[in-house]
Amino acid sequence: MKTARDVAAPRASSSSSTSLDVHRIREDFPILAQKIQGKRLVYLDNAATTQKPQAVLDAIHSYFTEYNSNIHRGVHWLSQRATEAYEEARIKAQRFLNARESREIIFVRGTTEAINLVAQSYGRMNVGPGDEVIISAMEHHSNIVPWQMLCQEKNAKLRVAPINDSGELLLDEYEKLFNSRTRFVSIAHVSNALGTLNPIRQIIDVAHRRNVPVLLDGAQAAAHVKVDVQDLECDFYAFSGHKLYGPTGVGVLYGKSALLEAMPPYQGGGDMISSVTFEQTLYNVLPFKFEAGTPNIAGGIGLGAAIDYLSGIGLQQAAAYENDLLAYATRAIAGIPGVRLIGTAREKATVLSFVIEGIHPHDIGTILDQDGIAIRTGHHCAQPVMDRFGVPATARASLAFYNTREEIDALVEGIHKVIEIFDR
Amino acid sequence: MSYLNDLYQEVILDHNKKPRNFRELKEANRKAEGFNPLCGDKVTVYLKLENNVVTDISFQGKGCAISTASASLMTESLKGKTRVEVKKLFEDFHNLVTGKTGGLDAELELGKLAVFHGVSEFPIRVKCATLAWHTLQAALENKLEAVSTE
């Protein structure tokens, strides 16, 4: 499977100038062949969740049919095999992020849980009354609320770095937010509502010069932008499996081992201890200290398969293809009279948010759905972003490497139809 | 396409573009806010209730075509109705948009509101169509004096 990807045909596919053979790749995703109400599926909701390749489905299936058992404790063969597969997935995630050690990879339910873990463990230990936490104005609710909860509890202050009308972070303003009470920075790598690809190197640099650690919310980035945590020197990085062609219910929190070592556990339970008496509990070593209870074993194994699949295609190649497609889609959609793009940063990835004058995004979504076109409409769990741009909601198309120019054309045609219906 | 035409009937598109009774009602003695956290739609319903009769009603807010038109047509349909009649009309309307038949009498009662029958083909949009009605119910029940100076 992997080798087939590695030697992906050099001939350009009909729908792109890059060397990705998208029509061949689409065959790896069984769901894409489906008809929706008799229409071919045009799936453009990849920022919500991505579709799963057969390799991921097979990996999960074979775990359940061949070696389903609990991990880290059984002496029997099945348990050993499951443990190996699960721990192999951890190593795959380690390599994927280029973490120094596999114990720096904590399996969690998803990005949301990863951020909550850091807020509740690192945050509660290091943020006190009068201290400050910096986020940005383009965050998903899951990178706002955990910090709000922490700040409320600790009487600390949440500072918000502003963005400009294109949806770009104002780096100067961000830098001005720092003072002697700044304890933590948590910022999206790629904005889910705007598609902005943040200048993470500068963001981290500014914080590190003041010895403030940084968490990057990689939910929208990990599947589309190459991440090297050592090179970036970021302190925490979080992403979700299901936005990376893997299953839901599993994700990764990367943390520098020195930070993770010093942090208290997030949840108590089995697997996170090394010994328990009623008087005292000794916590397990990393990463298990943060993995209480039986984890999502199938999910972890599925995520490992997804990482393999993506590596097989080549993340950089996939990204180049997606960027090309995003540029194509941006030109096409921006050219439709009455359409306004929300999020026009110079550096973007995969997300195309827009509104149409006088037509609510929900109506756009319903009409497109009748043609089998799946997009997301609403506030995208980023209400402050909607407020910033003065819209109640947007329509959002988000791309993956299995999307084609033909699908973008279908979307454009669909938007014309929406306008036609409302202009009657 | 025919389902779409059923959903986005001309009357609905017209009320979306030019919503009726779209204003704050200064004389209101009941008011409630409703919102759909899933999509961010917001509506405020203002009500003037005298001796259990809706003597005036208006709304404000932001929403999709279905929720805006529904609020607009609701305000048009309710002026002069008693609480009991309002309750019955909401039941009939709810049945209509969820695809339950309320019988010929119900349909006649609904009058203009019958244009929302197309919603039943789009279960996900039922919430849009009923947001204003749920908000109205809250306004009727919790007796908040919107214009109270207390």
C-alpha cells in the first residue's frame, strides 16, 4: 500500500498541476464513491472531519477481529499483540511530529481533551492570581473555554491577541500583550473558521524570549502542514486523529518531556499508577501518567494506520496539491457577484469561508446538500471570529487531497443556484 | 429541485427579504429571547398580551430564510388570537413542519403558515422553522415584563 503511494504516478492528474494522482487516491476512500440522494458526493467538509481510507478501516477491523484485548497488563498473546500495535502507533505519532521521544506522545480523545489536559495540569500548577494567559482572536471554542475556566478558577486574566480584517494575527499587538505576569500562550496553528496559517515560528519565538511556553492547537494543521516539534521548539502540540484521516475519539498531545515530567496527572485511574495503597499512590512514568483507564485502543491503532497512509502519499505533496486547489477555489468563488470571502490571509490552508449577500449560510448549506455537496455552515465553534467579521455565520468549504477541481466547479455551480433561488 | 422549491416558496423568500413586524415593540409586556446555539440564530419576540389576547407582536433577530420568514409569518398570524388559539396554532404548525398530518381543519387554520409544509422534507431545518414559536411560548409563559421600570 505504502509503496504504491511512494511511487505515485508522476503524470499530472487532470485536475491539478501537481503530481498527485487524485483519481487513483480517491479509490482508497470507499465513502467517496457514494451517491447522496442520487447525486455523487462532493465532500468539502474536511475541517469538520476527514474521510477514512481503506487502510485505516482495515487496521481497525483487524484489531477487533484478530487481536482485540486490553493493553499494558495482560500476559497473554492477544494482549501483547494489542499492546505492541498501540505502542507502535505512538512511535508513528512521534515520528510524524518528529518528537524526540515516544514518551512525549500522550494519547487523548482529541485536540479538545489535549488542551484541557494542559490547562488543568500545567495551567493549574503554573497560573495563579493576577497571572495572564494569551490566546488569539481566531481561536476555536476549545482553545478559549479551557483557558477561561482556568482563569476564572485562578483569578487570572485571559488576553486575546487581535487579528486584522484578512484574519491575520497582528504580531506586534501579540507581542505587546506580554508582561511579567504572562504564564502561557495557546494559539491555533491553522484557524478552523478562517483558514489562516499562523506564523508559529515568530509566535513561539516571541514567547520563548520571555520564557513563556506555547501550545499549538494543530487540529486543522496536522493533516495539511508538516510539523516538526523539535525544529519549532514548541512546548505542546495537539491534534485530532479524525481530522487526519483516522477515527474519532483519539488524538495526540505532544509535550516536551521536561514539562510533562513536572506536571501533575490529569485524571486518576488504572494504568497511570505504579503503585497504590490507601495512603499513597505513586504515579506511572510518561506517557502513562497521563493515560488513566483503558484507552481507545482501536482508535490509536487506526490513527497509526492513518499516519502511515498520509506518509505514504507524502504530506508535503498532499499540501502542495491542496494549496493549489485552494487557490483555484478561492479564485472561482471570489469571482461570484455577491460573495464575500471571510478569511483572506496571505498564508492559508484548506479552509474557504464565505458569505453571500442577503442569504444565510444555512440556506446555502441546504441547497448545496440537495446536490450532494457537503459543506459546513454556522459559527464553526468560533463565535468571537464571527463577531469580529460582523456575520452570524459563514459557509465553509474545506479541502483534502482527495478533492478535485471538478468538485470545486460543482460547488461554484451550486452557489450560482443558491443565488438564483433567492433572486427569484 | 422540487423539494427545494417547496422549501423556498416565494412567500417565504419574500418574508425573508422583507420581514413583517420586524421591530422592537415599545408597548410590549412580554418578551423572550431565543437562540439556536447550533447555528447562532437569534430571535427576540415582543408581545403585548391583554386579557389573554395577543393585541400586538413583533420580533427582531438574525437567522436563515426559514427562521426569519417563520418569525415574520408567525407575527402576522397571531394578532388578535387568544392564548388558547395560539397554543393550538403552534401545535398545528409543529405537526406541519415535522410531517404529521393535523387534518384538513388544522390546515385551514394554519392559513398562510401552510407554506412551511416543505420543511418536513428537511428534518434538520425544523429547528429553524420553530425557533420563533418556541421563543413566543417562553414569552407567554415566563411573564417577564420587558418594559418594566422596576
